[in-house]
Amino acid sequence: MSTPSPTEALLLASILFATGLLGVLARRNLLLMLMSIEIMLNAAALAFIAAGARWHAAQGQVMFLMILSLAAAEAAVGLAIILRLHAAGRPTLDADTGNRLKG
Amino acid sequence: MDALLLPLIVFCPLLAAGILFVSAGRMPARASCMIGAGSVGLSALLAGRLAASFLAAPLPAGTLHMALWSWMRVEGFSTRIAFALDPLSLVMMLVVTGVGFLILLYACGYMHDDPDIARFFGCMTLFVAAMLVLVFSSDLLSLYIGWEGVGICSYLLIGFWHTDTANVVAARKAFIVTRIGDAAMLCGLLLLATQASTLDIAALLHIVATGPAQLLPATAAFLLLGGAAAKSAQVPLQTWLPDAMAGPTPVSALIHAATMVTAGVYLIARLHPLFMAVPVAMKAVALVGLITLLLAAGSALVQTDIKRILAYSTMSQIGYMFLALGSGAWQAAIFHLVTHAFFKALLFMAAGAVILRVHHRQDIYQMGGLAPAMPVVFSAFLAGAAALAGLPLLTAGFYSKEMILQGAWHANPLLWAGALLGAFATAIYIFRCVFIVFLGTRHTEPTGRTGATMAIPLACLAILALAGGWMEMPDTIAPVHLLSHLLSPLFGTATAEGPSWLLWAGSLVPLAGVGVAWLLWRPRTQARTAPEDAIARLARTGWGFDTLYDTLLVRPFITLGRLNQSDLCDRLSDATAATTRAGSRMLSRMQSGQVRRYAGWIAAGTVVALCLGIRP
Amino acid sequence: MIALPALILLPATGGLTAWLSDRGRQASSLSWWVAITTILLQALLLLFITCTAEWGHGPWLAHFSTPWIPALGIAARMDMDGLSLVMLWLTTLLSFPCVILSARDVGEQPGLFHLLLLATIAGINGVFLATDLFLFFFFWELMLVPMYVLILQWGHEDRRRAAIKFFLFTQGSGLLMLVAILGLVILHQHATGIVTFDYFVLADTPLMPTTAMVLMLGFFVAFAVKLPVVPLHVWLPDTHTQAPTAGSVLLAGILLKTGGYGLIRFVALLFPEAAARFAPVALALGVAGILYGAWLSLAQDDMKRLIAYSSVSHLGFVLLGIFSGSPMGMRGAVVQMVAHGLSTGALFVIAGSLQDRLHTRDMRRMGGLWQALPHLSSVGLFFAIASLGLPGMGNFVGEFLTLLATWRVSPPMAILGTAGLVLSAVYSLTMVGRAFLGPPHAGQGTIHTPPPADFGPRQMTVLSLTMALLLLLGTYPQPVLDLSLPAPAHATPQPEGLHP
């Protein structure tokens, strides 16, 4: 198994990013949208790794670690919001009804 | 001492006006009367005293000056509130205070049961004060204070009975039409002030006399003529006077017959060197006078309202004065001004007495046969009518009109012919009025009686209307020249008299007019309806000037204003605001609150940004 | 002289006191008493300033200067000349009808109302005194904001729109002025290397003709909006109509005059050459204002709108006078401003009183008010006559002098301006005729079943004094005429107490 070239890694990253974006745009389920965002973040992280490998720089991996923690924080906040919404008596995960939130 | 009397004469009625306005009707009616008439009476006494000392010991300069205070003093222009008494203003002063006092006395009787009598006398005394300012001022700008002051008093008094919309409209019309003339006059003042840096009359006339002939006096003279014509109800700004009869009758007598409407004559006489320097302006003055006197006499022939007959007759008589001014017969104009003040005030007051007795009716065809019921009023009216018609020898009007006819003959025989035609018509229309109102069958039963406060002024003025003319006579009759002699320092000696057949013509024509009136309206054959053909109708409405101005000027102006009521500029700014709001509404639609759409916008924006970044 | 800043601080502190005194209390007239005391003190202070001014030491009468932001060359510098003094007296005198007649019966939160009113007055006083451009701009904005809140909070039915319009127009044009000020300062720095906002120093900035014109226009637009000049007048009728009575009086009486004052001090004197080149346009705008304002005034049914458009017409004369380029016109313009402040202010008091009594401003629903309200109507008649420019009243002196000055420059313009006098008679008398005279309006019995109260002694006293002032100004204007010539920008005064 040969190491993938940076081009291939970037291609994969873009495919992943596009998938995530499509997910955010097309899905209405909040959970699935969160997951799509995770995919996009991971795509970005992959791009950093690939770049780091290409130039033999440590920054790529540093950025990966940071994105990892960012993603965790984002998921935590997102899930917390969803739980709060549920606790406030909102029984749906439909994102398009979010603009009716008042107060 | 004498100089101090000048401001005092003005101050008396002014103070009375102040008291009457401040009291705001809390005083009893009798007190208002006494303050109103008394103050003007006091002025008249002071004026008599002043006149006596002025005539007894004429000043070397011929003029008594009294500068009160500096009004405006700025770079390149200064003006003072300053009074001066010369023979011309002396005559005017005596007319204003004397006739004014008689009319106010009459008004005490006429208005005694009006609830607003304090306001009435307040306005009347204010008017007298303003008129005296006009007469005394030796500076054109302080003259302008009086000029506009009498205008506003006239507005207040025409609309005195303000619950009737017609009166209010008539008052407004009177003020606005005269204001148009005033604006022209103000332009004239601006022109003169710009050229001369002063509006002091003596200084101005000196500049006109010595300065090089140029466009300045001509333009200024025409602009001032505009002001004079509007104030004196001359063509083409004459339309306000007949409507002004909406005011109480004493107002018509004082303001619209004896004093204010003659202010134009006074102004031109006061500035006569300016007008003499411009022969065209003189011709214009004479022409305006001639046209007005003929048109107004024609209108007076067919009126049915007794006060409107007198109003048109006033226009016509002031036309005579303008004719005299334009012919250079200054003394004649002033003489006629004086006698006209006597007999026209008398006619108005007698007419007012009649109107009171016949239940405030003014249509002459509803009167008739009133002579036996009110002999005093009838004789007074007859005296006034005789003087107005100019019946020879006996009446004041004869002598003054004769003098004007002489002057017109010297200027241009055509003017003379027109004036003679006017005299003929004058005799016809006023005796038509006399015959229809006082003779024939009675249509309205008169009630009440004319009290002493009204009868005494009538008697005084009747005497003046008859005997007042003896101060100035043609040489053919008797060489009496009191007035011309008095005025000679100002106007120079009068022109020599023409052939004596002029005098004969001037005496016979009014008699012929009375004869024609007798033939047409004598009690037996009297036609008791007004003529109804097209010309008569046109003449009755004042030859259609009102309609013309209404369709040409007033109506379009008001209509356009109404169309633009909400202000085009405002609409433009509102349109800008509306466009902005529509744009923002469109953009705000992007902000729908839907996360997915936001994400889409972010993505699209990133793509666009990347494309732009990569392109070069 | 320390009294100059005191003239600004006094109304400001008085306003704060009024506000604090009324907090938490309902329907208390305590704040009114505080306000009246404040303006009385202000009058006394101004009297003191007038008496202790340095008469006879040149055109500038009093000075005050202290550094404010030295790094930018900004100082709290105030100087007073005759023009400032006249305008300050006008402000002080007109505060009385504002507070005594209009503010007494204000509904909720009287304390806040008085605070805003006095804050506006403080700002106006500052505008008339400041000779540091930054300070001037500060006061210019200071008088704007409280006025905006006054209209927004206490105005009539359509107040929000009117208040926003007022704010946008004045604020937007004020920003143009700020740009012009900054431009002038930067150009001065380029030329001399000194950063300063001092009026007298900046007056000597060497400028290219084009630059001077651009900067002058920046100032001109700001003041033209305020004055107002056609076609920038559109905020005025709405604002006047919707403002509370005290606001209208303050607006018409004084606030508009800051525009005229600014035109004199910061356009005609700061950029004399550019102003002279601009004069033909400005004269045309002035005449257009006179005629257009009068014409539209004639067409209005709303009484306050009518008076507002008549203001546009009257202030056209001010523009004529300022740009006629002669001291005579300048003096005439100042007299016209003072007279207009008195007469139109009083007319707004009357229109406001009518609205309080009849609950309408529509003249189609008035008529024959003389029987019910003889005092109010006669006072209204007096001020209508004053506003049509009857000789003997202040307005005539102003109009005559401006027209005379204009005639020297351009007779046709003066003739058109004179035509405005005819129109002013038309609209004034139409207003009187429709509201006060004629038969009583048919629906009036139902509008006010208890007959409306006439003016009492309080109103009559204040308005009689206003009348007396107008008559005095009309018959003896010389003191105002002597004072009203602005001191030239180059006669740099020696400020006392200038800290190194």
C-alpha cells in the first residue's frame, strides 16, 4: 500500500467537504446537519494533514488536533442546544422551523 | 411749540386706539364713543390751533419740520420718522381731522347698539392716526407706514361684521388688491432709495430736480403711480372699492370716500416734481383718471345698491382728481379732494341714515317716496347730490370741478371733453338715485328717527358741501383764490383761465344731466326696475374686471396651488424613502432565519470569492 | 469671561435638576418651576454678560477659551460678538413663551420634557457662541438630539415619521458639514503644519478657488437644510405639524435661526470669495423660497403646515440678505430672523392652543372662532398681520433692508421678492379668515361641547410682551441693527485666560 499523494488526499477532502455541505444544505434534521458539519470539519482537517505531509511541517498536525477539539466542542454545544430545545417543549428536530423561535 | 403739536395730533387718536383695544369691550358703549370721537375731536382742535398759527405767521421756509427719531440707519441708507407741515399737509390734516371727527360723531349714533363698538372705534381711531402719519410724513418710508396702516385698518373695518363670509372676503380682496399696488410702490421706493440713499421727500425732489434726466424718475414714477392707483381705486386696480361697501356706513364715509382713497392723489401731489420730470407719466396719470371716471360713471348709472352707486361715484370723482393731476392742475386736484371729502362723506352718511330707517335695505328700488318721512336726511342728501353733480354757483362741487375742467382744457381738449361727458353722467346717476329713493311711491315704511348725533354732522357737512367751494372761485365770478394762494409755495401759481364759454359749458352740462334724470325717473314715469340688457349687466358688474382677473390670475393660481398642496419636493423625498424601504425589504428577505439557507449563502459567497481570487 | 460657558451649563444643569426633581412623581409641576427659574436665571446671566461686555474694544464683546483636546488642537473656545448677542437674546426671550405657555400642561413625564427642552436651549446657546469648529459641531448635534426625542415622545399623530425625517435631514446635512470641517482642518495642516479647529486660524487658510467652493458648499448645505432653503425644506412642514407646541415654537423661533447664523458666520465670513461667486445661485434660491413657500402656504388646510410654509417664505428673505453681499443686507437678515422668531413663534403658540382646544389643526373644521375665543383670535390676527410685513412691525424692517440690499445687486430678484409680500398678505389673511372670521363652523358645537377656554391672563401677558417687542423692533430697530453686523473672521480677538 503506497502512501497517497497530496493530490489524492485533497481530492478526498473536497469530496468529503462537498458531501458535508450537501448534507447541511439538503437535510432538515438537526442531528444530521450536525453530523454533516462534522464531516466538513474533518474534510478540512484532512486537507491540513495532507498539506503537512507534503511539506513535512508539523503545523498540519497541530491544526488537525485543534480542529479535533473544535469539532468536539461544536458537537457538544450543538447537542446541548438540541437538548435544550427539546426540554423547552419543542418535539421536533426540523431545522426549518427554527426561524419561528421567539424569546 | 407748534412743532410739538404735530406728533400730538397723531398721538391723540393713537392713544385712544390703544385704550379701546386694551379695554377689549369691557367699557360701556358710551365711553367708547366718547374716547373715539373725543380723541379725534381733540386732534381736530389741535389741528385748528396749529393751522391758525401756521397761517398767521408763515414760516420763512414754508414748512414746519419735526424729526422724531431715526428709524433705520445702515451703510448707504438711512431713514427717519419725521413729520413736516406744509400747506398741502395742512389742508389734508384739516380734512382728515375735521371730517373724521364729524364722521366719528355720526358713528356714535349709527353704531350705538353694536356689541363690538369698542373694536369699531379702536379701528377708526387707529385709522385716523395712520392717515395722519401718511399726511405728515416728510420721509417716504415713514409715509409708507401710514400708507399700509390705513390699508390694514380698512381691512379690519370692511370685515367689521365678520360673521358674514362675504364681508370677510370683501375685506381680504380690498387689502390684497391694494397690496399689489403697495408692492409696486415699494419697488419704486427701493429704486429711489438705491439711487439716492435716502427717502426724504425734500432730498429726493432736490435730486430729481438737479440730477441728469435718466430712466430713474420715469420708472419710479410709474411704480408709484401703481401704488397710488391701487389705493385710490383707479383702473386697473379699482375692483376692490365696490366690494368694500360691505363695511359699516361710517367706514365707507371716512375711509372709502373722504380720506384713504384720496391718499393716491395726495402722494402724486406730494411728489409732483418727480411726475413733472416725466411727461409720459403725467399723460398716464391723466389717462388713468379719464378712463376710471368714465367707466365708473357708467357703472354708477345702472347700480341698484345705494352704497355701490356712491362707491362707483367715488371712483369716478377720484378719476377727476387724477385727471387734474395729470393735467398739471395740482391745486384743482387738491381742491376737488377737499370738496369731495365734504360732499361724499355727506352722501354716505345720509345714505347710512336712510339705510338705518328702512331696516338695513340698500336696494334703491325697495325704497322710494322717503322725502316726506325724513326731511332732514333728504335735504342733506340733496345738498350732497347737488354738490356731486356740480350744480352751478351754489355748490362746492361746481367750483372744484370747474377748476379741473379748466386744467384739462389746457392740457388737452380731448381730456376736457371726456371730463365733461363724465360730469353729465354724474348728474344723471346721482339724481336718478335721489328721484328713485326720495320721490315716487313708497315701497318700505321707514321707522325710527335720526338722532341728533347723526343729524348734527349731516348739517355741518351739508353746509360745507354747499359753502365749502367759496374759498376758490373762477375770476369770472369772483376773484377769490384762498386755496391756490395757500398752496402756491408748493405748486406755483395756477394756470390762467380759459375762455368764459368753458365756464358756461361746465355749468350747463350738469343742469342738463339733472334734466335728463328728471325725464327718465320723475315720480310719474319712474321705471322701478333696473335695466337688464347686456351692456347694463356688464356695467353693473364693473365692466367685467373681476371676472377677468378671476379667470386669468386668481383661479389658476389657487388651482395649481391646490394640486401641489402636498409639495412636489416633499413627494420626491418621500419617493426616495420609499425606494430605500423597498430595497431593504428585498434584502431583508434573505434574512429568513433558516439555517440551511444561510449555509447556502455562505457556500455561494465562498465560491464567488474563490472564483474572484483565482481568476487573475 | 467665565459667563459664556455658564450660559450653556446653566440650562443643562437646570434641565437635569428639573428631571431629578420630578422623578417618580406624577403630575407634579415642580419641574416646571425649576425650568422657569432656570430661564429666568439665564436671562439675568445674559443681562450680566451684556452689561459687562467689552463695549468699544472692537467687534468682539466677550471671550472664553480653554484647551479641550490639545493633541488635535481642539479648544473649548467661545467668542461673542453683536450678532451672537442678538441671537442669544432672541433665544432667551423665546424660551419664556416656550416654557410658560406650552410646557405647563405637558402630559406624562414633565421632568424629562423640561430636561430635553433646556438641553436644546443649551445646545442653541452653544451654537451661537462656539468659535472652535469642533465645539460648534458638538453643539450643533447637541441641539438636534433632544429635539428629536421631544418630537418622538410628545408629538402628534404621525410623530415617528416626522421625527425620523427631521433627524435624517439635519443629521445627514450635519455630516456634510463635518466632512467640510475636517477637509478644512486637513488642508490647513497641509499648508502650515498645524492641526487646529480654531475658527480664526482656519479663516486664514490659503485655498484654491475650487476647493474653497467645495468646502463652502459643505457648510452651505448643512445650514440650508436648517434654514430651510427650497428644495431642502421638506422636513420642515412635517416636523412642525407633528412637534408639540413648545417644540414648534423652539424650532421656528430659534432652531431655524441657527441656520441663518451659520450661513453668516461660517459661509459668508469664512469663505468670502466662494460665497460671492455662489451668490447668484443663493439669491435665486432665496427668491424661489419666498415665492414657493408662500404659494404652498396658500394651498394648505392644516394651520401648522400653513405657518410652516410661511416660515420657508420668510426665511427666503434671510438668504437674500446674507448673499446680497452688503452689510445692509446682513443687518436686514438678522432683523428678519429676530422678527420672524417672535411672530412665527407666537403664531405656533396660537395654533397649538387651538389644537389643544379644538383637537384639530384643519382649518376646514374651524371658522368663526372670534365669537368663542375673542382674545385668542385678536392675538392671532395681530401676529398674522405682523407676519405679512406691515410697516411698523419688525418683519417689515427686515424685509425692506434685505430687499433694498438685493435691489443693488439685482433688481429683478428684488421685484420677485416684493411679489412675495403680496402673497404673504394672501396667505396670512386667508388663514385669519378661515380660522377666526366668518360664520362658526357647523360641526363646531359637536367638536367641543363645553365652549373652549379663551386665553387667560398668563397667555395674554406673555403674548402682549411679544407684541410689544415686535412693535419696538419695527419702530426702533436701531439697537439690533447696530449690533447685528457680524465681526469679521480676521479680526482675531485676544482671548483672555488662554492657557499656554
